[in-house]
Amino acid sequence: MKDKPAINKLQRIALVGNANLGKTTLFNSLCGLKQKTGNYPGVTVDKKTGTFNHNGQQVEIIDLPGINSLFPRSADEELVVDYLLDADPENYPDKLLVLANALNLKRSLYLFDQVRDLNKPTVLAINFSKKAKKRGIEIDLDKLREELGVPVVLMDANEEEGLDELKDELLKSVDAQPRDIHFISEDDAQLLCDFQESNQIAHSYPAFLQLTNNKEDFKEFVEHNNISVIDWKRNESILRYKYLGNIINEIVQVDKTKASDFTTRADKILVHPFWGYVIFILILFSIFQAIFLIASYPMDWIDSGFAMLSTWVSDVMPEGYFSDLLSKGLIPGIGGVVIFVPQIAILFFLFALIEESGYMQRIVFLMDKFMQRFGMSGKSVIPMISGMACAIPAIMSARTIENNKERLITILITPLMTCSARIPVYVVIIALIIPDDASVGIFHLQGLILMAMYLLGILMSLIVAFVLKFILKTKYKSFLLIDMPEYLFPQIKSVLLSVWTNVKSFLWNAGRIILATSIILFVLGTNGGENFKNAEEIVTQEVGPEQPDLDQKIETYKLEYSYLGMMGRTIEPAIKPLGYDWKIGIALISSLAAREVFVSTISTIYSINSEEELTIRDKIKRERSANGSLAFGFATSVSLLLFYAFALQCLSTVAVTYKETKSLKWTGIQFMYMTILAYLVSLIAYQSLI
């Protein structure tokens, strides 16, 4: 009896395409919430995979980074090319799905034609069908399928049109037929065949890529045959575009009388050499206003909710160490970060709108000439703007920058951008020095101060970049090649999915650190040496048994002589010139793990020696230093704002800098220059304001 075929075998499909063609939107539309992030084998670069079911068949989609061609010029492109050239059948996808742009089909087909010559089962999806129609562009799909010899689907990922047809094509059997060598001259083709045979490579184009992309590995063959790799690549491009031009002339018709193009009209304003910058600044300004105004109510609810939860746990549980651990350790610590979820969600939501609409690439184009003055290019803008959400993926995104000098400068200055982890610190401290109802005209003053902190980070990053421009040397001059996408109405499903993914990642990553930190801090703050154990006797002898606030003084003394207090008092001489006491010093140490831990640490410390269940803001406002003055006075608060604006209080960022640069030298330089800068600026600010 024959075995039944495994009809539900998982189909693995790799999604390939240029950047900014709606690849992420298509991936989200196909996979929805069934996504996960992992690492490519042997490297630390993240990859996104997702699954969907269609007609009883499960399909896995691997979303590869966007590339311009199979001639890699950046770490991202090298990763994709290496993946596509991997002959291991265990890891290789069953099909390649190439996404093209109906608005610029010739450029998109260049990458497709390269991928097609890998001789793997390939499906072509052409995106932006609706936009093409509005521009009067018509594509003869039947003739295109005949010319290319692969399945072709016309679709619109943003509108989710053509998805079912695409899924049907992905499940069909696709044969990969070898093509004649049309990308190289006849004489060079013979050399390529010799190389292919001697290295036992099955097909000609993978052999071509191995030879031209790994010159050092095949140096002997190249030198022996006097091969000019540069000429081979240039001629390949010329021959391909000539070949594709003939196809495009046959299958694409453009009737400008039918065009109703919004993008061209909008770009006259949005990338204008003057108004473009004005609009960009106004957009950033609106984002910072929204972070405070919209989020204020849910933040108050969350803050009060955690205070009530802490009180309830303290009331219902039997008195003891575990009850105190929950009510004065874990709950205040976790609440110190959860309270900022509304603001972080708003930040990610607005950034996702900018990305989905197509405006982000306009910012890159607009800023390119300006950024070149600081040793970077317009491509550096994307990591810098991404750094306003989180420095870790922002630094990783710098691998799309081809110029090593520009890439290194971008990595070194990106942590100066105000990330979402700084928001908890900024919001708490700004609220201490600026009243909630303060305004300048119609504008919320706290929002203006927050914007000023963001602008300060941008300004300092440019100053540091300008200095590095003269330290780092390179002969390579980069040019910005960018494909301007159409303006699209953001797909709410995709935007919300992006917000959910980022907020969940923030809570999970920060939550684990805070949970562990809160427990450690509580244990260290409730245990100590002889002075701690004899605190009641010592304090009673010093102030007398009739002192009205005797219990409070005992708890304060115990905290000061706990293991936690000893740590803080050890570093207090170094931070006292900045206006910080030993309690703030503890928060500085713990927030090395992650900046947002500062608030949860302060909340936990101030809960340990207090019987009152107060909100985080009230605890900080009421805290007094040893001399009776406010612990968070104006000068101290400004000093702290500046310290956290410049200090690299994030070990994860340090780790990812090392992974991306492979250099202990530059990783150490980044950490040291940011720490010294933060200390000096905070010192000057505090000493000037007291």
C-alpha cells in the first residue's frame, strides 16, 4: 500500500524586493498576528517570519531585508545575497516571491531578473495597482507572463486586493527553467562556464555572483584570466536594462490624460527646499504635543490604579516580608514603567503613520544635503529617527548605509537621540518643574520642554558627528539613490500591528529587567549590617522615644544603612556635585541596565521606608534630602534631565554597538564620550543654577 502524500507539508516562501515597495504591508496582510522574530543562522541580524493558511495548506513567509540588487553594498544586502545563494535544501525556501512596483516597473524588474536567473521557483507580485491606474499606467499581464516565464499577479497590498490570487499562485507548482546567459558577453560567458564547472556550481548566475561578490575568495581565478569584476558588473546592468527595456516597451502603456497624480503635487510642497523643513519641524512639534496632551488621562488612571493596587495588596495580605515585597517592591516598580505605555504607544503610532504614508523617504531626500555637512548622508536620517523609538533597532538599521565612515558615525551618535526609554524619566522630571496647566499661548508647556529635549539630542548628535567627520577618514564618496514611494493612506491594521509589536516588546524587555531589579532592590533595601539591625535602638537614643515621627526616622535610617544604602553612599561623593544624593545614585546604577528603570527604582526606594501608598509623582514631589530641602529641586531636576539626555544608560545598546561594529575600541569610545559628556553638562548646569 502506497503512503498518502503529505498535503499539509509546510511551504516556505522568501519575500524579496526593493525597499519601500510595501513589502512590510504585504507581509502583515498575509500573516497578520502570526509573526515572530528570530536570527538568521550564524548572524545576530533579526529576521521576520510569519505563517498563513490557505485552502488547508500552511505557508511560512520569510521577510528578507529590502535590497536594490544582488550586488551587495551593505550588510543587509550581503545577508540577503548569502541567503539566496545558500544551496542547502534544508534551509532554502520552496519558492521566491519577488515584489515589484507598478509605478517603476523597469527598476523593480532589474532585481527580479537577477533573482530569476538563480533558477529557483519564482513568483512575481506587482504592487500599487490602484496607484498605477490613477497614473494612467496599464500593464499587459498575459504578455508579461509569457516574456518572463513565471506566474505574475497584479495586486495592491495596502488595499488587500489580489491577495487571494497571490496565495493561489504561491501554492501552485512552479517550474524553474534555466535561461540562456543574457547578462554577459559571449567571451566572458565562456570564462564563466569554466569557473562554474571548476567550482561545481549548478547554474551560471549563482556562479557569476560568487565570482563577482567574493573577489578575495577567487582571486587566483580572477587574476589568471585578467577579469575586471567592475566591468562585468557594469556590463551586466547595461545588458539587463536593455533586455528589460524591450519588454517594458511592449507590455506597459501610459496614458497621461487619465492620470490623477496626488504624489507629484504633494511633493512640490513636502520636499520644497524651504517649506519642506518647516513642515517637518511642525510634524515633530505635533508629535511631542500629542505625547503629553493625549496621554495625560490614561497615565493618571494607570498611576492611581497601581497606587490602589498596592494599597489593596497591603490590606488583604497578612503582614510580613512577602506582602511588603509585593506592595512596596514589585507593584511600584512595574507601575513605574507601565504608566508610560500610553505615551510610548502614541509615539510608535505616529511614527508608524509617517512610515506607512511614504513620508519617511521624503525626509531622507530632504535631509541628504544637510547631513553631508556632518559626515553622513540622508540614509542616516532613518536610524536617527528610529532612535527616537529605540536605539537598538536603529543602530541595526544603519547597516543599509554603504559608506563605512557614514555608517560608523551614525552608529556612534544614534544613542544621543531621545528614545522611548527616556520618556519615563523626562515626563516625571518635567512634571516636577513645570506645572500641568502651564502653557505658552495655545501650546502645552510640558510638551514644548519635551520637544526641546528631543531637539537637544538632535543638536548634540550633529555636533558629535561633525567632530567625528574630521577624525574618521575614507576615500569612498557616497551618493543617495532612493526610490520615492507613492503617498498612501496608512493601513490602520498594519499601523496598529506595528504599535502592538513595539509596545509588547518594550513591556517584555523592560518588564523582565524591572521585575528582577525590583526584587533585588527590595531585598538589598530591607537587609543590612549591624546598624541596620539595631536601627530602632540607635535612632531612639539619638532623638528620644517621644519624637512624633520616630517610626519614619527609623525606616529612613534603616534604608540608609541597608546594603542598598551603602551602595548609594559609596558613589555619593562622585555625584554630589551634580546635585544627586545617594538614593538618586542607586537609581543611576540600576538604570545602567535600561534607562526606564530609573523611575521604577526611585518608586521602589521611596516605597521601602514609607507606610503611605502614594502615586509615583507624589512620592517624588514629597521626597526630602538629608538637609531638609527637596530631593528633586529645580537645579537637581535640570541636571538629571541633561544627564539622561546624554548618558548611555543602556547596556543593550552597548552590546548591539559591538555586534554591529565588531570593535571594542569604538564601543568603548561611544560609552566613554557619552558618559563624560553627560557628567560635564550636568555638572555645569547644577553648579550654575544653585
